Amino acid sequence: MRAKYGFVALFLAIGVSMAGCGSAPQAAIDAAKASLDQAVTAGAGEYAGTALKAAQDAQAALEAELKVQEGKWFKSYTKAAELAASAKTAADQAVTDAAAGKEKAKAEATALVAEVKTALAEAQALLEKAPKGKGTAADLEVLKTDLANAATSIADSEAALGTERFLDAKAKAEAAKATAAAVKTAVETAIAAKKR
């Protein structure tokens, strides 16, 4: 009988020690989460959406694996450690891609603002040469207002550049570019019509 109780006690001791053996790789889990937070802060949502999605998916897989292990009596965190490493790698890549995407957007927006400033100056100069006469005053006022609005968009675009909102800066500059092109086309059409 004593041997039976000894065997049961030994079995319970082994079971308790095995259940306590597996502990979550907390340092790796925390590092993966910190890298994902850094990716979000770095602007990965705007400048590296695909990389951020991959990092979020890797983090979700890690969290799912941790939940599975929480429900087990005999826990094994080998897979969780691997998933934590993968999640950190994916998040680090999102940080890198965000920085590269941000620099690219900055360069594109800066170049576009310079291009649009030139286009606005050309459109303004052309507007000065627009045919004036009966019935054209209202049209000319509309075109002047359009150019003034485009100039405001460029000022807003430059302000966005100054606050590192590069995608916003680019969008405003593109709108101003379209307006400048429309004014230029309208004036050129009017000049051509007058020559006929």
C-alpha cells in the first residue's frame, strides 16, 4: 500500500514539475510587441501598409499560440518563441519600410511642390496674356480665383511638408497641379479661338 501511495505521489510530483516547466518567452514576446508599436509610431500604416499588415498578422499568430498554451495542462512554448522571433522580424521590417516609404514620399512631394510652383507661375503669366473683351471678364475672374486657390493649396502643401505629412503634401500639390493645367488649357484655348 505504501508503494502505491509513493507511486501516486511520484506521479503527481512529476506532473506538477512538467506543468511548471513551460513558461512563456516573455522577453521575446515583449520585444515583438515593442517593435510592432515602433512600426506604428514610425508611420508604417501610411508608408508601409503591406509590411505593417504582415507584422500584425505575425503578432496575431503569436497571441493565438499563447492562448492555446494557456489552455493546456502541459505547456510548451517552443512554437511561441519561434512566432515571437518572427513577429519581431516582421515588425522590424515594417519600421525599415516605413522609413524608406517616408523618405520616398518626402522626395516626391518636395519635387512636386517645386514643379507646381513653376506651373502656377507659367499659368499666371499666360493668364495675363488672355484675350480681354466683351464677355470675358467673368471667365477671367474664375480663372484668377482658380489660380489663387491653387496657390493656397501649394502653401498648404508646404506646411504639410514642414510637419512631415508627406502624403497630404503630395495630394494637395497634385490638386494644385491639376488646377494650373486646367487654367493653362483654358487660356490657350481662348487665345487660339481669338486668332481665328
